Amino acid sequence: MKTIAFVSQEDNSGKTTLAIHMAEMAVRAGKKVVLVDTERQGSMMQWFKRRRERHNETLSALEVQPGALSRLFVKSKRRNTDLVIIDTSAQSSETMEIAFQMADLAYFPCRPKLFSTDKIPYTRALPKPQKTPVFILPNFCRQGELAHITRTQLQRYDYPVLDFGISDNPAFKTSISDGRCVLEDDPAGQATRDIKNLFGFTKIKLRF
């Protein structure tokens, strides 16, 4: 079983959107996947409930309190789960720390704006896992100067910055608002290409 954590102390960094799409990519690859929602507002669970009403969904999703994460991992292994994806709460350092330590791979989604990049030092203050690869993921990026400036800023930090990012594409918001994903709504579009790119990188890192 492999585990991915999306970790950030910034609200609206895109963690939930990325977690949903990574899960859908894994399901399409024939994997047994569990999405874990630790956010208080439960955005992921809202998406999942809408999706389950409209689709014959093989994906599983659970709302989990920080103290229950360890038990969830034991149960997931017993059920032969292939992949667990954790959407951490921006308000809970405890949740982020637990997920960070349990993950086989962690991403810091970061939006191209000053207050977003300024959150990275606070997230970096979490105890660094010894073996977990951690990457900063530029998210909701526009092509051109702003994305270039943001990438330059991000390279000041200890963690490597991915040489690709997720585009600022309205297809993400319109699809997940109704329990769908861009893989269905825009299969040949840039948003889908971005997600496939991230999933391909993830597969290589996890040897998945």
C-alpha cells in the first residue's frame, strides 16, 4: 500500500482538487483507492457524495479525525488497498504532521501569489520525514512572468520544486462542483494533461 499526502497551511491551495484527481487517475489505472478527508468543512466528502449519486463509483472516501489516521492505515492494509490519499487540514498542524510522517510521497501545493509562498516556511517547520520524498507543486499557475517569478521564489526553500505545475484552468472548478472531474469534462484539455503529468510523476516516485 502506498500513501500520498497533500500538505499546506494555506487555505484554497488546491489540495482537495489535486487529491480528487489523483484518486480518479489511480482508479482508472485499476487501483483500489481510499480518499481521506481531514478538512473541517468536508469539501472532499461533499464532492464524493455528489459523485456517488451520479456514478457507479469504485473509489472510497472517508472523513477522519487526526487521532484515527493510524487505525485507518491498519484497516486499509487489511483490505488490500493500493493507494491512500490524504487531504490535510490547513488549520491542523497535528493532522499535517501525522500525514507527513506516514506518507510515501508528499506534495506542497502552492499558488502563484505572495501570501501563498509565504506559507511555505510555516509548513516546513513540521518535522521533516526521513525517507519521504517531498516536492513543492506550483498550482493554479498562469503561463508567463508570474509563474516564472513564483518558481524563482520557491527555489529558495529546502524542498525541490517540480519543473511542471497545474494550470489555472476553470475546468477544475466547474467539474468538481458537480461531483465530476476534468478527466470526464475535458479529456483532451490542458487541465487533464496537467493531471496526467502529475500522476505519471507520482507513479515513478512510488514505483506504483
